[in-house]
Amino acid sequence: MSWYRVSPRYSWHRRITTVLWALPVALVGALIVAQSGGLVGALIWLLAVVISCGLGWIVAELAYRSWGFAERSHDLLVTHGVFVKRLVVVPYGRMQFVDVTAGLLEQWMGMATVRLHTAAAATDARIPGLPATEAALLRDRLAQRGEARIGGL
């Protein structure tokens, strides 16, 4: 069994998302704090946002390194988590459908997310940050294995 990793671009996706969220938070927060606390309060707020972004960049790299998946003969293993490691085992026979999604930023970066849906929500899994062509191939393989398992029941 070999483990596969997500694309290194996934860490950049997380970093860009962090900055895109931080910009409006920084501006709106600084304006609100400047109204009530003055310039010093606004600068402290902006410094706090910059520090949070720096931590977000570090966590983005750790998140990228934590994602992995392995295709076994009867099931798919998906692992992820920075602070709490999670391992999800999805039996092929339990998959209801496999979905590939890509938001605007993912499309621009040539990535997609594979989502596996089962009857039990606890065993639903997703694999973000795959190259778009690899995500489509994985979807097709998983769907084929799922159909074979259901047909064998």
C-alpha cells in the first residue's frame, strides 16, 4: 500500500485564502478600533492580524503535509489533521457517489477536491488539493470500484 499526497499548491491555496480573509478583517477592524481607540489601537489591531496571518501561513504548510490517501483493495484511507490527526476508512461498497468540486481559486490553480459520500455522514471523506486531472481519474477509479462492490453484494 502506498500513500499519495496532495499537490504542493494546496499550501499556497490555504495561504492565499488566509490573506483574502485577513484583508477585509484587518481593514474593517482597524476602522472600528480607530474610531474608538485611536491610531494606537488600530495599529495594534493590524499587528494582531499580521501575526495571525503569519501563523496561518505556518498552519497551511502543516495542513498540506498532513493530507494523504491510500487506495486499498476494499477501501480508501484518508488521513489529515494538524493538531488532531484523523484517519477515515471508506469501504468502496458503502460509497453512494463521488464528487469532484473546484472553487474559483482552485480552478485558477488547477486543483480540485474529491468528495466521497456515504450513507453515514461520519464516514464521508474529502481529498482537497489534487491536480484537476488526477482528481477526475481518482473519481472514475473510485466510482468503478464502488460499482463493482455493490454489484458483488
